[in-house]
Amino acid sequence: MRPARIIPLGLVLLGTVFLGAAALTDAVLPAEPVREAPAALVEANARSVALACPTGTIDPFDTTRRALAGIWSSTGLDAGHNAPETLTAQAGGGEALTIPSAMILAGQGGGDLLGLTTTGCAVPSLDQWLAIGPTTVGSDAVLLLSNPTPTPSQVTIEGYGALGPLGEAGQAVTVPANSSVALLPAGWFADEERLVLRVRADGAGVAAFAQVSKMDGEIPKGTTWIPSTTPLKSTTILGVGGEDSSSLLVAVPGEEPAALSITLLTPSGPRALEGGDVRIDAKGVLSIPLTGASTDAIGIRIDSDQAIVATAIQTRIAAAWPGSQERREVISSLVPASAVMTADLPGLASLRSLVDEQLLAEPLRATSIATPSGSGSVDASLLIANPAPEGGAPVAVSLGSERLDLAAGASALIRLGEEGARLRADGPVRAALLISVETPSGALHSAWPIGTAGLVAREAEVRLGP
């Protein structure tokens, strides 16, 4: 284990921050079974907090084998640094603590685990949900529970399927202090088409991530990471459109059925999704088709009369399998984006280095027929949406030298330049960094919802863990 490094950082000074579903001072499980994440403003007076970061790609047949991941952070970490498993922020100079955002980039340019994912580091949570999808033959899921705090955490994992809860009791796991544990959910919840997990923890909580990969015999069908989310009555997901097929996995955690509607947030304004008015049974899980919703990347807003959990999975056809008419596929996940008004973003030069570092590495699992790693041209854009209902106020947005007014219910794409830039908005927006890479194995795509549990960085020291 390499020693920790402390890097002093000059970051953005803010007076207050938004806290999401995981409050830093929580010490016990929530009393009520399901609740919507609070939206209140609170002061962040803690002296330090640890973020948990997902690892690089994991071999689902031997979870001790893991590729190295890349990192970009608003603190200045980039392709020149090893991605840490924990990122600890400490308040400096008597100032109140706020938190940097960090993006982990993991990918494979060849082999069985072909794919590209950008996932944010996360504040530990006491109660979180992950939409896993199928655990049938050919689908492999790895659940990563990370505890970046100095005390162990007892975790309970519950499964939900199309017809409701799976089993009467959850599975208990202990995650040691300053450690992570990799688990295979299919061992508990096999042959499910729409698996959703609830992860509850005591102590300071854990951060949960899931890696999902698919194979059709010997042909790779994609790998992606899925971060956790919390139940909400209104949520915005960015990056829908342009894929060959996609679906929205929605779970209703509460005791009442949910009536929901899906609105497309397009450049020309809001538009109802055809067939997007849906009713889902209490504690049920439903897959809603999104294929053909848009030819270009847009946002969707999901409004429900009950709190729901939602994640979209996209599939794109990739290059032909050697010596066959069969095609490889790549998958990517889209999770809800939080409200932001300002954020630092990487430039294309930094992203290109991170992508090449991942995709040119030796595959973690070689295919039966050699499919060497490869990278290619990298394109990146920021997708911004104003999810306010029709008739709401427009928001003025800038990214570097780009300026635009974003109407209520609309979305817009801004191409990233070579150098980093700062997003600024005069009202809350949702934003996601979209990356695409043309490789010999096919085009790879990823989307990172900007932000880290609603917390924004200020002057701090950041300690990098092992």
C-alpha cells in the first residue's frame, strides 16, 4: 500500500452547499422505510469528509483482478495521477468545509469487457438504490461497496424484481474501515430480468457502485458502471438519444403505486414521450422503452406522484466479430443529474489523455479471438438542461466563451474546447459531460452527470488514499 499524499489546493469559495440524501452527520439508518431526498440548504461545518471512488474495470470472474482507472477532478487531479479509491477533503485555514467533484474514467478498448464509463466519486450514504438490470445467463454484475471512513459498516442488501421484493430478508455484509468489498448479486438474485438493489448501511455509511457486463457466447456485448441513486418524485436524466436501443428501468420503493410521465427536454422545448404515461405497482420494477426518443442527445424529465428510482441503459451496435456476421455491442448507463449553477470542467486535451490511457492498455480479459485494444478520435460535449416546467423562467448559461439562454423544458449541447472551462448559470440547471470515442472495436460512449452529491469545492487539502 503506497503512503497517502496531501495536495494543497486553491478551490472555489462558497458560503453554503447543497447536501443530497446522505448527510455527513447521520449515524443511524432512517426511521422511515423510503423517503424522497431532501432539498433544503444546510451549512457544511464538518472539518473533513471522505469520498469513495469506483475502481477501474473489474473481472467479474475474479473480482481481485482490476484494471487501473483514470481520474479528473476539480482539484487538479488528471491523467498524470493514479486514481485513488478515496478522496478526503479537509478544511484549511479555519474555513468551513466544502467538497471537490471527481470523475473516474474506466474503460477497455478491446477484450471481453469492451466499454467506457465516467463515474463520479460519492459521499457515503446510509440508504441508496442501484438499477442493475438482468442477472440472466450472459449478464454479469459486480456490486462494489466502498467504505472510506475509519469505522466498519454493517450493510444490508435487498433485491427488487418485476413482481416486487425478492426474499423476506436482506443479505448482510460487513464492509471494513477504509476498505471496499466486491460482491456478485446474481449469487443471491439469479435469473432476474429487472433487478434493482437497495443498499442500507449503519455507521458513516458506504458508497455503492455496480459494474454490469454482457456476453453472447464469446461475443462481447458491453460493460458499464452504474452509480447509486435515491428515490425522487421528479428527476432528470441526460444523454438519451442517438443509441440503437435504450430503456428506462424504474422502481417504486414505496407502499403506493406510482403514476409517472416522461417529458423530452429538446433544443426546441419540452415534448411528451409517446407512451410515456405509465403506472407502476408499489415495490414493482418496470422497463420503459426509450428507443427512438431522439436522434441526438437530449434530457428527459420523469415526474411521478410517488418517489421512484430511475436509470437508463443504452445499447449501441459496435464492430463486427472477427470472421462472423455477428456484431459486438457496447452499453452505457445514464443516471439522474443533480442541480448545479457552477462547475469546473476538463478540456478535450485532458480527456484525450485519460481515454487513451484506458483504451490502449492490455485487455483485462482477452477474447477467444484476439481483439487488441485501441483508441481513436475523442469528442466531448456538455449537455445542459433546464428541467423547469413549461412557462418557467429561462436560465442564462455560459461555458468559457459560449453563451446561451436556456428556456424552461429545453436542452442544449456545447462542444468542449481543448482547455478546461467553467460552467456558470444564473439558475439551477442539470448538466452532463458526454464523451464518445471512435475505436477499432466500435464507438464507445459515456455520460457523467456533473457534481458530487451537490457539494462544491473550496479551499482545502485533499488526501489521496491507496
